[in-house]
Amino acid sequence: MLETVVPWLPDFCRRARIMVMLGMAEMVVVVVALWPGEANRLPFAHFLSASAFALWIAIAVSVMLCMSRQVLSRFTPVLGVTASLGLSAAISVAAAGIVYALFTALGKPPVDVSFWRFVSASAAIAVLITASAMRYFYVSDRWTLQLNANARAEADALQARIRPHFLFNSMNLIASLVRTDPVVAERAVLDLSDLFRAALGVGEGESTLAQEVELARRYLSIESLRLGERLQVRWRMEEPLPWEQRLPHLVLQPLVENAVLHGISRIPEGGLLEIDLSVNADILSVTIINPALPPDSPVLRLQQGSGHAQRNIAYRLLYAFNSRAKLTSGWKEGVYTCVMAVPTR
């Protein structure tokens, strides 16, 4: 039976990480060139040679770590890291030996030190750079995995909450409509089934802007049956919009639900819910505006919940788009505004 190994070593096959390795190698050369003192001044020609030598070793080490990741990940962390650093040192020793031998054959040694001093110093610098990069990328990968785990946990929590959240009210409403208006009752059942089908997919795969808007419309269709004239909805869509834009599942409907449950439904006379969609400078903005009681209102203090959904959505947007996605919200003069901004892809 073949054993599937989940690599724990950082992935050096990514272009961005190779560029980091090259940058760290070049930084060492720059530090040496800028070191104060007349005796340590590095001529420009030697600076170019040292840069080429350092970048050569950085590329070779990065390729080695990329190709050997699966094999080295089969070892324990101590053995895997030791082997990685040992291979980095071996590559550096081989490269330094070749360079020193070639320059010596031409009658111009690369530096005014012995062969073993040059080789050992090159190997030591390569090991230090590799160890620093591996530690940094390892921590970065662990943080990303933790962020993913938090996002999935929040998504699971949202999935568990959305079912009973208004299920009973919706079913009671549908039951009351079955005899009086069966057509509307049938439409409400279909809307409700689509909502819960989407809830089952939270945290798995992706949705599109068009699908998210449709789910929000279905939710508002159900709530309009319950609230009647107290709930007024106005959509503003500035075309063209990227309707096929990929988004995490169920990011718009919970925000609309917050606006209804924690905003309009708490006000006796109801109010107008505004949903604006626009694109500016390759940023898709979805703005939800609704009247709301002050944050320090006793009613809102007794029933908290909007923060949970917003944290969940912020986690998932952060995981999907990194820091390029933003979710901001705030109350001012009786109006609550929530803005979700994501880059178009």
C-alpha cells in the first residue's frame, strides 16, 4: 500500500519564495559592500561577481529544496531540517569550490583568502540564509493553515446556526399560506430549500456573484412575506458587473440577514434596505445600508449575533483573497452600513 505523505517542509517551488531567496542572498552581498572601512570596500566589478555567485547558489538551493520536499518530509522535523541544511551546505561548497578553482586557474583568485576559508564561509552563509527562509516560510504556512482552520470552523458554526435561525418562523409562515395562497407558499418553500442547500455548501468550493445575489433575493422574498410593508428593498447595480466573479459560499445573504434581523425588524415602522453593487478600480464593492437602533440599545444588547456572521465572512474573505479583501461596518445617525470589497479576478 502506498503511503501518502503530507509535506511539512515549506514549498520552495513557488515563484514568490524563490524571489525571496534571491533577495536574501543579494542582501548579504549588499551588506558586505556597504560595510564601513577602506579595507573592506568592494569594487563594483567584484560586487557584480559576488552578486552572480550568491544568486547562483540561491537558485540551486531553492531548486534542491523544491525537488526534495516530498522525500525530506518523510523524515522527522529534526532530520528533515538537518538534511535540508546539509544539502544546502553541500551545494554551496561545490559551487564555491568550482568558482575558486576557475578564478585561480585564470590567475585571479575571487578573494584574498584561502580555498577552505572561502568555501566554508560560503557554506555557512548559505546555511544561515536557508535556515532563516525555511523558518519564515514554515511559520507562514502554519499561520495560513490555522487561518484556514478558523475559517472552516466559523463556516461550520454559521452552517449550524442558519438552519434553526429562521427555519421555524418560515415553516409557520408557509403553513399559514398553504390554504390561503398556495402559489406563494410553494414559492416560499422553493426559496427556503435553495437557502439551506447553499448553507450545506458553506466552506466547500466557491460561488459566484450572480448566485450570491440570487440567494439574497430569495431570502428577502421569504422575509418580505413575514414583515410585509415594513421591509422595503432597493437594489442599485452599476453595470457592467462581474457576475461570474468567484466568491466564497454564502457571504452576501448573512449580511443581508443581519440588516433585516438586527436592523429593520427591530424598528416598529420598519425601513428601507439598500443594496448597492459597483466596481471601481478593479474592486467589487457591495454596500448594504439599513436603518438600525443605536449599538447601545437594550434590545441589541440582549440579542447579539451580527458580529458572529461578519467575523465568519471576514475570515473566509481573508482566506480567499488575502489582505486584498475588506469587510467594514459601522453605525451612524440611525443608519448601519456594511461594505464588502473584494478584488475582481
